[in-house]
Amino acid sequence: MLPTIAREDDTVVMIDQRKLPAKEIYVRCKTAAEVARAIKTMVIRGAPAIGVAAAMGIALGARNSKTTGTQKLAAEFYTICELMASTRPTAVNLFWAIDRMKRSFAAAVEAGESVEQIKDRLDREANAIHDEDIASCRAMGAFGAAVVPHQARILTHCNAGALATAGYGTALGVIRAAVEAGKQVTVVADETRPFLQGARLTAWELVRDGIDTTVITDNMAGALMNQGQLDIVVVGADRIAANGDTANKIGTYTVAVLAREHNIPFYVAAPLSTIDLNALDGRQIPIEERNPREVSHLAGSQLTPDGAHIRNPAFDVTPHHLIAGIITERGICRAPYTESLKRVFETEVARLP
Amino acid sequence: MLPTIAREDDTVVMIDQRKLPAKEIYVRCKTAAEVARAIKTMVIRGAPAIGVAAAMGIALGARNSKTTGTQKLAAEFYTICELMASTRPTAVNLFWAIDRMKRSFAAAVEAGESVEQIKDRLDREANAIHDEDIASCRAMGAFGAAVVPHQARILTHCNAGALATAGYGTALGVIRAAVEAGKQVTVVADETRPFLQGARLTAWELVRDGIDTTVITDNMAGALMNQGQLDIVVVGADRIAANGDTANKIGTYTVAVLAREHNIPFYVAAPLSTIDLNALDGRQIPIEERNPREVSHLAGSQLTPDGAHIRNPAFDVTPHHLIAGIITERGICRAPYTESLKRVFETEVARLP
């Protein structure tokens, strides 16, 4: 399993995803502020992984506190939560993880726990978020593999893999599970400009696992579909609204439009922590606009001339009507999503198929 | 006017388009072989510019011949033509220009001209191809500007500008003419991976001309259209089949599908030399697959991991039904293209509107 993120006693350790695949470097965060900075600068990225990192960062921040009183710890704790919440706006897993840590803190206070006990509880909660994320990915994989045809040629966009989660991956978890089920699939990975998560991260993960992977530039997917070279699309998500509208890495919407044009099923794989029932539709999902330098510069080289404007929205929204199904750890939600997404929260944890 | 390509006595001079916008370097070709290599390695690119370069390279090659007999000159001439024809397979302007040079040569032989007279005639023909290309771009601009709305937000893909022609440009010629007509347009340029013609060349040209230009990654166009931020698409072409199917830079097909999805008119601007009536439809247009390193490496940096496959088709085909009109130097062809494209060759050169 890829070591995306791990907690050691006084440290949160992450593989530096900005340096892959050229270098495998680990960043060791000693403070909550360092974890927040790692999220903001995309040392770690991917909605579920961001949630895990935030939880671990909050637990680490509480652990580092020198205070002896619960009141003062609470003040520090909420300041750290605010810091984490300010890192990236779109992936709702971030806010979901912060909320879980807040509920854990409140329960500890409610139970009259000591400062040390509260810190222990926060550590346990962060570790649970980490472990549950892997279990969710495995469950998504088991459900999702069922919709992947034998010998399918699968397109994916960005990286929704082990590196985007605590391990195994959402969309890539579905692919891994299909491979484990003997389906002999091949994968086409959009390079995913500007940050190149597909070329750098998805290809690296899948090649490591011995899965046949071809990298294309984002603008090639349409031509490949038109030539009948792709059978199914599986992507991850950063936030799914109550009606199924899905925010994911910029370019996902284009892939979904192309998939519909060519009658190719387009699936989203995401845990329940990515579903935001408070957002009624995609218009209520905030879209992060990142630094223009991510587009204008690459590997220290300036690509665009001075004087040209740059746009860099990090995500776009795919409307629900383009989505064949949303693969969760409790099963696959189908249209109408307003009903199926609500229901999936109410169901018992399903047995794996 | 940008100096894309020029003939000096014993030299064909081109601006090195691989180095823009960082450096303005001129490549001086002293032989036909050097011109052929410049075309193949994309020192110069863009269908009309490739045609002009091939013609100038052939004229230069004949000029360099030491032979004193017409027979031997003919042998050398046809060898040079074959060399030029082997450089790039998709842009039909290359073969059109070679054919014109061959007809010029045959006419000179027919007229009993001396070796020196033949060389002079070939020089004149190459210069005529150069000058006519600029005139064609101006005429396309005049026709095309009429379909560009006031204050239009125009999307273009790749570079169909002065750098892709002898000057002024096809798609960018339409934009320049719209600006000259006072239409206050703004331009969004797809960066156009892998060679980044949009980020590097289109943005450089337009910023030089003081035209408001925003560079986006290729995968952002869909999101911008969905947000109502684009009004019209204008692109160039590398080869247009008799039925209107249009080969152009990889990603053009995706833009056309997106434009249709959002009811945005999608125009192609290209001279008659880009129309290949011998190709009945897009399936008969050969698509060049270029070196994988153009995708896997950038600015000396390896983007993809070892072991990942790479695809690098340089072009795709946009089916005619997605095209609102084909802007030529004799007017705008509309569907059904099988009729309008045939007719446009038969019409007298139209007066500018």
C-alpha cells in the first residue's frame, strides 16, 4: 500500500506529491500549521486525503498544546480548526473531517475528560478517519468493479487513487478491484493540466501496480472516444451536491460531455464524506481559483508571454444528468440522485457484494 | 507584421517557434534539407506556413544546384520534392505547395527555359505562394469578421495566426480583422498541449498586437462555456475533406463537441489550399502520430513515470456537422459542405465584402 500519509508520535508524514514521479520525498510536519501549509500547497491533495490530513493535523496541534486547562485547549483547538478550514474551499471532506474532530472534542468535554484524555481521543478519531477511509475505498472498489466490463479500456481524469486517499483510492480503487477480479482492464489517464496529477500521480501508482496505463494530454480524450478506444470513465469527486452535481478536478465536466456524446458510461467514485447534502446543486459549491503560475510556469520555465491573462479554476461541476452512477462505500447511487444520495446516508452499512 | 518566414538570396529565414515566447531566435536554412528538417522538427508549423516553407525550400534547393542540364536539374528537383513531402503527413498545404512548384517546373521545361530561367521561375512561384497566403489571410479576415459579434469573447485552439501562415493568420486573421473593425473582442486561448502553441504562440502574437488575451489549459474550455463566458469559437485547419470534415490540432474535436453542447458557433478559417477535395471525408485524412517525448517531457523535465505508455496524435478530425461555417478567402462556406466547398473552387475570386 502506498504511504500517502501517516501519523508518527509527534509528526504527520506525507509523501510530497509535487515531486512525484521524479522523486519520492517525505515531508514531516511537526505542527498543525505545517500540515495546513502542506494541504494549501498541495504536498497532499485529493478530497479524502485532505480530510485525513486535516484530522491528523488537528490531533497533532492539540497534542502539541502546552496548556493544562480544558478551556484554553478548546480555544487553541478551534483556532487550529479555523486554520485547517482556510486551506482549500472545494473538497468538502476537509470540512467533514474538521466537523468530526469538533464533535469528538465536544464529546470529550461533555464526558469531563482531562486534557490528556482529550488529546488521546482526538488522536484516536484522526486515526479512525484514516482507517475508515481505506475501508471505504475497498468497499467502493468492490461495488464499482461490478460495473467495469471485462477488458474495459477505462479513462480516468486527475488522480483519485491511493495518493488522493488514505490508500487504495476511489476511482483507482474501482480499477484496482476490477483488476483483482481478473478483468484485464487497461487505463488511459488524462495528464490533467495544470498540476499534472494524471501524468505524474495516476500513472505512477498504476505502473507500480503493474496495470497497463497510457498517458494522454487532456485534449486527446475526445479523439480516442470518437475512435471507439474507450469503454467507461471513472473519476473521483471533491464535492457532490444533494442533486448529484459533482465538483471534481477541472476538465472533468468536459470528459463527461464527451462521454455522453459517445454513449460511454461516466461514473463517479466517492465516499459519503464527499457528499454535501447542504449544497442543493452545483451552483452552491465554491470553486477554488488557484495561482496563475501553476498554468504559466512549469518546471521553472515560463510558458506564456508577459501580458497574457491566465485563468486557473481548480475544479468544475459536472451536472448530475451526465453521471451514470455514483459509487459509494454503501453501494452505487443512481438517478434520481436527490433520492438515492439521501437514502444512502440512511441505509445500514451494506455487506460487500 | 510578424516575420514568420522570409527568403533571402541563399537562405530561408524562419523564427524558431519552438523557442517562443522566451526567445526570438531566427533559424537560417542554407539548403532544402535544412528547410525540410525545420518543418519536421516544428521550427515552423501551421498548415499554410508549412506550404510556404516547402515552396521556398524547393526553390532554394533548385537554386543551390550545380548542374548545368535541365534533365539533371529535374532529377534533383523531384528528389527535393519527395524530401519535402516526407516531412509531415497531415497538413495538405504541404502537398498543395509541392504540386504548385512541380507544375511551375513543368511549365518552365515546356517553355524550353534554361536552368537559370527555371530557377528564377521557381523563386517567383515560391514568393507568389508566400504573398498570396498573406492576401488570402486578409480576405478570410474580412469575410470572417462579419460573423464575429461586437464584444465577442472568442475561443481559439492552437495557433492559426501570423506564425502559422506567411502573416496575419487564418483564425487569428479573423480576430485581427474584427479588432480592426472596432469590435472590441477578447480572446481565450487554449494552451494546446503538448506543444503549447496556444500558450506560447497565440498569446505572444495577440499580446504584441494589444488584443486582450487569456490563456487557459485545454480542459478549462468546457467549464467556461458552461458558465456562459464564451460566444464564438474560431480555429484553423490542417486539412478539410470534401464533405467538410476538418483535421486540425489535437483537441479541436473536443472544442467542437463542447461548442455544440453549449450552442456556441464553431467556425473554421482556412484558405482553399487547405481543402482537399480528393479526401471524401475525414477518414481519408492521415493523422500524424508524433514522438511521445513531446507529451512525457517538458522543458527538460520528465513528467510521466517510466513504464507508462504515451499517445501523441498531433491532430484530430472534427465532423462537418459540428461546423457552423468554413471561412475561406472567397467567402464563407456553409452546410451542405460537399456542395459549398466544391463551388468555392469554381467561383471567381470574390470581391471583399
